[in-house]
Amino acid sequence: MNRILAVAFILFCFEIGLFLMFAPWSAFWEHNFLLSFSPGLKAFALNNFVRGAVSGLGLIDCLLGLSELHRFWKSLGFTNRASE
């Protein structure tokens, strides 16, 4: 059961990370229905620095997924045994 949860967490990290990296630069981000109610929030969300920060968070999330994948492979014994 722990292996299933570990794989689910790794996939979740990659999925959320990729979404956060690419969504701020898509039309989905610009034409968001919820942002139409607040012009100040819309101006904040469309700021390139905010978009870059959200994309950076997605990159960090993908790196977390890679780290967890490496740890998962180590626990299964799939690492390079020549270095031992």
C-alpha cells in the first residue's frame, strides 16, 4: 500500500507542477471567469512577475517529484550498483 501511495504522490507532484508551469501563460489564465469580478485581482494575476512566480512554484514541485522518484527507486533497489 505504501508503494501505491508513493507512486500517487510522485504523479501528483508532476501533474500539479506541469500545470503550474504552463497554466499562467495560457489563455485559460487570462480569461478566467473568477477574475472578471475583481479588476484589481485580475491586474495582479496578469502581472508577468506573478505568472513567473507561479511557474517557479511549478518547477519546484516538479523537482520535488524527481526527488521523491529518486528516493522511491532507491527503496526498490533500482539505483546504480556499480558505484557501491
